[in-house]
Amino acid sequence: MKLRTFYKIYYKHRLEKANHILKFYILLVIPFKYLINLLYLPKIINLDEFDDRFGLNETKDLSKLFDFFNSDKGNKFENQYTHPSKRTSTKIKGHGYSNFYQKHFENLKLNNLNILEIGSYHGNASAALFFYFKNSKFFAADIYPDLFRYKSNRIKNFYVNSSDENSIQENIIDKFSNNFDIIIEDAGHSLKDQIISLFMLFKKLNRKGLFIIEELDFPDTRDDMNLNKEKPTLREILLNFKKNKTLLNSVYIKKNDGNNFLNDVAGIEIYKGNFNEIAIIKKK
């Protein structure tokens, strides 16, 4: 974890709201806090050399894998979003998406797939999927790729800012000649991010591929994910399409991207996890 990443995640928002005296104090303590937290940061694990004493290579239970690698996609996980030095072993309730994933992944798990995850963070979900899809390659994208705690010959970790169309274009669409069989969008969850990620990247999805959006309802239920209360949200766009087979107009959907989606989408399923919704979209 770089110092800049540590600052942006844990202190930037505090600094922006602080008075002059508090700003000076925060800037003074950040380097010391950073060094302390480096000691608690999980070590990078080479999954190609992983000691499989827990039988992960044999499990067919995706829920077990999510829970083992501490992914919030599972049922229980340790809070990974606090300072590393403040992290405890106390388990909190996860999103509970495992059954939905397993339903759509079950018949694909032995295939040779290219899987893109946007918003990989520490890489816990990538590590879980690594053992589920034993023959697949993973492309883990995040605005802070230095947080990623795993490595493998089957994993490529890289930078992308999913709030920026140019970043998506340059770091995914232009960068990779191959298309993807599964795309998981689990990044910022804001209204714009969700819409541009789906409609820009749907053309990078292979035939019969799956595009997954987690926390679909965030822009509908959380003010911080839709600061200007814009409409339509991606949830509204998808629900309207399921009902009317048409696209609602959005300033974030380019005409060609919208037409590609209309021509190529095969079906949309929306599920409710423990807290929020997840959309799974299948391509023709």
C-alpha cells in the first residue's frame, strides 16, 4: 500500500472538512500512522504456491471460498475497510451473494474463461474465484491496485478508474485484445460508475457471457452514491428494459453502446442479498 493510497482512503475526507489547526495535526501524524499500519497489512500470497491444507481445490461450495478468503460477497467476513491496525477477527454479516453466483457459475467452473473484476480491492473475491474456476484467467482492476494482496500466473492486477470513461477506454477496452466471459462490477457503486461500466464494457463481453453489478440499488437508496439525485439510475434502466424492452435515456449512455446492449442482451436477473441487490445480465 502506497502512502498516497493510505491518505486517500483514510484521511482525505477528514482533511477536506478540518480547520487549519486540525489539518496541520492530520498532516503531521499521517506518515507515522502509515508506517504503523504497514506492519499490519496482510502479506501478499502467491496462490500458485498456496498450501492447500484446507482442501480448497476440492470444494465446489463458492460460499465456503468467499468466507475463507474474507470476501464480503459471502455470509461472514472480517471488516477489511478499517485501518489494518484496527482490524479484528470479529465476523460481520456479508452481502450473501454466494448462492446467486453459484447458480450462474455452476456449469462454467471447468471452462477456460477470462474473468474481469472491477473493484478488486484486496483481491479476496479474486482469490476465492481462483479456486472455483481452476482453468480461468483473472483480470483484477481497481483505482488502488497497490492494495491487492495476491499474485498468480493466472491473475493480472492493474489500475482503472471506473468513474472515468477515458480510464475505462484506455485501461480495459484498448489495453486488452481479448474479450471477457464474466465481468463483475464491484467498484464505486455510484450512479455514473454503474452505468458507464455496463454500457461501455458490454461489447467486451463474449457471447453467452455474464455481466454482474453488485449493490445495484445503492444510487436509489444512498444519497452519497447519487449526490445530484439523477435519474434514471441503472436499476431503473434495467427494470424498464425487463418490462418494456426499451432503454431509458441517460446522458451516460452513448448511442452505439445503447444499441449494442439492446441487440445483444439475452436476459436480466435481479436478486436481493442480505442488504442490497445484485444484477446478473446474460449476453446472447
